[in-house]
Amino acid sequence: MSIRILTIEDDQRIRTAVRFALEDEGWSVLEAETGEHALEYFNSTVPDVVLVDIGLPGMDGFEVCRSLRRSSDVPIIMVTARDDTHDVVAGLEAGADDYVTKPIAPKELSARIRALLRRVRSEDTTAAPRSIGDLDIIPDEGIVRKSDNEIHLTKTEFHLLCELSDHLGKVLSREHLLEQVWGYDYFGDGRLVDVHVRRLRTKIETDPAHPRHVVTVRGMGYKLQA
């Protein structure tokens, strides 16, 4: 079955250029010009990846991300008009997995989509369950519990936690996490790691401002401890 990509963009010229580039990769492209239309379309089409422009009229891209995250773990790549830290962080906080900036470079966009798809397909279904302090991680079921209460994580957050738990007590650099969690060996942004660590802490830490499990090691990266 062909990979389906939903692209949400109000500028028809950009939408058409993106469609041509992605169809050249052999993927099926679904198009929506507003966030409201996209959410209606999403429920009936169930795409494999969503590409959403932040600057949409009406419901903006941030709200589209938040709405999708309430019911789906579909990989989301946001598109920003500029490499602005505020927009990037806000989009990632809203639930996006990655971002690209305009003008969109077709080869980079395709590479990022392929990396997300590889990660989804390569989920480890044989890793043993593990207990770390009050956390229980069950990789083959995609389940995390804290003090016996199940916690909902996005796929990216779950992969990040599993990668950290695979190296319990060891400091992992942002570059390592970008390669292992996002699948990026030649591009990527450390902000992806920082924001997802922050989101992960809000879900698994009793006091996210003073984390017990996911600890920052200044100048080096992050480590998971019991």
C-alpha cells in the first residue's frame, strides 16, 4: 500500500510544488488548504505522515498539531516561514515531531519523511520490559506506567525514553539521540531533543522542574536514572 502524506498548506503554489516532489518519491499526497478541512479529512484518510504549515488562516498549525495529538500519534512535520526559535519550539511543544523551513528543499523534506517512516516501521517488538524506579516500560506494547498508572506518550517521546533506558545511567549526547531516535545522521537540530525531553519530563516526572529520572548533564547531554 502506498504511503499517504497529508499536506496542509493554504498557498496553492507551495502545495502543488510539494505534491509533485513527494509524488516523485512514489508517495500518495492528500491536500488540505485549511486546518479545519485537514481535521475532517484526517479522520477519513488516516495518513502515514502529516505536513502542516504553521501560518494557516483560521485554525493555525499549532492548533492543528494539538488537535491531532489528542487522538493520534501520526508523525507530524511542521513547516515554518523562517528558522525562528519561538516558532520551532512552539510547534514542537504543540506535538510536532520535526520541522522544515521555507523555502522547502525537496530532498531534505523527503529525507526527513523517510527517517520518520523508518522509525515507525522499526519499532522493537522483542525488547524486554524494564522497571526504573517508579517507571515501568513495556517496549513491545508501547506502554509506560508510573506507579501503576499508564502514561500516554507520543511515538517520539516513547522512543526517546526507550533509548535512554537502553543506556541507563549513561550520558547520551544530543547528536546520539538525533541519530537513534529521529534517524538523522547528517542533519537535525538539538532543539528537537531539548523540547521532547521537556515534554517527556512533564509526563513522567513528579516535579518536572526538578527531574529525578531524565537528568541534564551540562555540556554533554541527558541520562536516565532510577
